[in-house]
Amino acid sequence: MTDSLRQAWEDQAEAWAAWARAPGHDTFWHHTCPQLLAFLPAPGVLTLDLGCGEGRLARELTARGHHVIGVDSSPTLAHLAVTHEQSTPTVLADVARLPVRDGVADLAVACLSFQDVDDLPGAVRDAAAALRPGGRLCVAIVHPINSAGAFADESADAPFVIRGSYLDEFRYSDRIERDGLAMTFHSAHRPLETYVRAFADAGLVLEALREPAFDGPPEASKFHGWRRLPMFCFLRARKP
């Protein structure tokens, strides 16, 4: 994997848009999105959607009263966010090099994007700079336990196996085909401490952490194990 994560996601942009926009297809709709929305503070003057993709979260936030500006490094995905019938104002930029003034946002949200950035410390640093005092950075990530290993099978009591080191950072890719759609997810495994250290180094104070069990439909047998281990992790940090 010699390409940057940024380029890898641009290469998958059309596949991701089809995956993300298929009604009910992704766990985002029945797990991640409701968990994240309940975790966010009330709308303020400006919400930044960092790694907004084709705009699905931004549209949900806008419907709930947030004034949203999206940021994404993929030209294809930024274009799709802007041209959707529920358009989101979107900036084409690396989230580690935000083209916004310091102290302009009440809230910055990174929904399943910070595990996909090349420069995590830079992304957290720039998000912190963009926040007003008292502003929050809310992050949803693939839980590092998830990216560190895998269940032996799809049975409800399958053992979870970590063959390498949870503590090492590494790139990985997951090719998934489901219901006629295919997508390759490119990400970086980082232990949870790496995220928390990035918050502290950027001057943010960790306010809350959630590790919810998967609460999707019971017929989703492939997710049985994630009712015992957290599939995703939600973190909220405040700028003093």
C-alpha cells in the first residue's frame, strides 16, 4: 500500500457513494448515525463536517438545525456533496490543513473519517484551532479492537482473534461485497491511546467516550459478535 489514504479513497469514491447512498445498506443508518447524533451537543453557529464524503451526515445534521460546512480531500466526493439535491457547502481540502480561520466553529464532527487520514495529529490540531473556546470535537472511529483482529466465524459466541499487535500502527484494507455493491475500505489501525494523545497535544480535554454494542436488527447474523465487542468508538473533546 504505497498510495496515501487520501488517494485510496479518491479511487474508491464512486463505489463509496453508491454504498453510502443505498437506503439502509450501511450500518451508519441503524447504528452509527443515531448513536452519534445523540452524542453531539446542540447546534451552534457553525458545524464543520470533517471528511464529509458524499454528504450523508451533513444532510442529517442540517435537518436538525446545524449550519454545516463539509470538508473532504476527495474531489469526487466533495463534488457529490455539493451537487446532491440537499446540497452541502463543501470545501475541497485536507482535514489536516483546514482553510478556515481559527475560532470560527462551535462543533467539529469527524464521522468514521479520522481512521482514514494520513496525518491524524495534524487533523486533530487543525480541528482544535478551528474551534471557539468551549467548542467540541466529536469523533466516531472504527474501534481499534475492531481493526486489530477478527472473529473466527459468524456464530454468536465466536472467539475474537488478534494475530498481530494491537499496539502497533498499520495500514489495512477490507474488501466487502454485499447486496450487489462492492467497496474497499482503506484505513489505518491506531490504538485508542493515539487518538487521546492527539487530543491532549492539541490542547483538547477528553469529555466523553462511548463503546456501544451493535444494536442493529437481530437478523443481521454477521454482526452477532459485535453485540459483545464494540464495533465503533465515539469520543467527545472540549476546547478550554
